[in-house]
Amino acid sequence: MLKNAYRYFAGSYFQLIPLTIIIQACIGSIAVYFLLQGVPTVWDMIQLLVCVAATTMYLGAILAQVHVRKVFNIFILGLVVNVLLLIIQLIN
């Protein structure tokens, strides 16, 4: 499944950059919204650091013009991290 997604991503790389940036930013900001509801604890701040780092790492990889394969892997990693943080916050 990831192989097909990578082939599509690599074939339409420049067209998908704006879309993936919007996806990362939206999911990351939703996770941050739920993280910062109420009084944030140290655990919330650690989760916030992880969320921001995952999103920024993807944006930095695009700006640094890293190889397409690495950009794709970082996108998937950031997406998984942000969705997991969102799920953790929705459970609490």
C-alpha cells in the first residue's frame, strides 16, 4: 500500500507539496488545539514539542529539497505522530 502511495507521491511530487503541507498543518493544529485545552501540564508540553517537531521536520525537509523518498517517509511519520497525539487527547 505504501509502495503505491509513494509511486503516486513521487510522480506528482510538485503538485502534492501544497496539499501535504496543508494536511500536516491542519492535523497538527487540531492536535495542538486539543493539547492546549485547559491548563497544560508538563506531559502536555512534551506532546506539544513532539507535535511541532514532527510538523516542522516535514516542512524543513521540503525546504531543504531532500530526496523525494525521505520527504515521503517524513510525511508519513509526521502524519502518524500527529494522529496518535490527537487520539491520545481525544481519549483523555
